[in-house]
Amino acid sequence: MPINSFEVTLSDTTPELIVSSDNMNQDIVLHNMSKSSNNYIFIAGSSDEADTTNNIHIDPGETINFTMRPNDELWGLSDPSGLNVGVLRIRLAD
């Protein structure tokens, strides 16, 4: 069960790949590394869906977790540009 921890710096205009697809389920923990007010991370299931108006967001200092299914990807944007999202990715065995 490999565990990876890393950060991704996000843009406010170009969606960035946060977690790539895998052939196994993945448990994902995301943390908005910013502690400043009004610094939001927006996440989506594809680069085409990613925007800063209609997607779920992570508040400053907030952590969320969920399971990604095989072949799913996770994309994100930030408002303002340049925010970091911390990622803990656990690849699950069958």
C-alpha cells in the first residue's frame, strides 16, 4: 500500500492535475495549505470541468478526504493564483 505525500501549486486560470489516474482505488486527503481568508482551492474530476465558480472548494486550512475509483483523475484551480494544495495519496490493494 504505497503512500505518497506532496504539494501541488495551482493557477487561477489553467487547471492543474492534482492526482493522476491509477488502476487501483486511491484514498485521497487534500489540505488547503493557505491560512489566509478568501484563499480557496477548487477541485473537479476533469480539466474541462474545473473552474472557480461551479465546483466544490476547500476553505483555507481545511482538509477533506475521499476515495477515488480506478481511472479517475482530480484537477484543481485556486483563487487567488499560486496557492498550494497538500496531498496524501494512498494506493489501495484489491
